[in-house]
Amino acid sequence: MRALWCDYNWIEDSVRTYTQALRRAAITDVVAIQRGGLFPAMVAAHILDVPVLHSVSFDRHANRPRWVSESRPAANARVLLVDDIAGAGITLVSTKRFLEQRGYAVKTLTIGYDTKSRLIPDFGRDFAERTAVFPWERHRLNRTFAEDMERDRSSLRADSAYELVGLDL
């Protein structure tokens, strides 16, 4: 698979392509999935003039999202749930369900998605046989990370165990 280099400008431009559609969706609140969803959610909140950005984290081992921000969307809000990518879609499906169980109408936005994802986002592009390399995931370029991925994904170490190759800050 070939790498798709995603810098901050490219990510912002990607989110901005959905400006009119997002406005038509009458989104009232934006919820970011930490960590990868924070930057694209910030861009979406700016586009939509949403003053508060809410956030959740996702525990992959327990397959469970939880609120991180103290603020919550108002009852019956129209929420835009944002993450960087929908790979297998587990995080997106679980977090969308988490929000819907709390009475929110949820639309989803990711920068990209894999067509094998359990959930194709409402807004996002097919990364068709490309591996996204986001600024916050440069550790994925580390040779040791690649070797660990090849062996067994369940044996991956914490992100901090892999030296960063470079950041485009």
C-alpha cells in the first residue's frame, strides 16, 4: 500500500470541502474522538460557528467511549462526530452508538475511510488502497512499528514506545 501524506493544510482543505453539506445538515454540536479527531473537529467547529468543541476518548481494550470534556451537547442536539480515519470502523460505530443512546442525532465525518469499515462516514473520502500518514501518527513510519504490525497487531506497544520520525509543525 502506498502512503498518503496528510499535512495540516491538506486536512483542513479536506474538511472544508464539506462546508455547504455540513451547514445544510444543521449541525449544532461537534464531538471529537481523541486523539486523531481533534484537529479535523476543530476545523469543522470553526466552519459551523460552533463555539464549544466536545470530546470523547475511546478505550480500545474495553471497546468503550467516554466523555473527556466537561461540556456535553444539549438534549436532542444534531451532533457531528469527527475522527481522523475509519479503518475497521470499530471506534466510529461504538462512539456513534454511545451518542445515539444519549438522544443525539449523529452525522459522522472522517478525513478518510477504508471501504471495509463497519461504518462508511457521512462525510469522508475513500482512501482506496492507501495508508494515511497523519502528522500525529509519524511513529507509524518507524521500522520497529512496521515490523510489529506485520507480526501481530495485538502485540503493538504504546505509541510512545516508537520514536517519531518527524513532525510537520
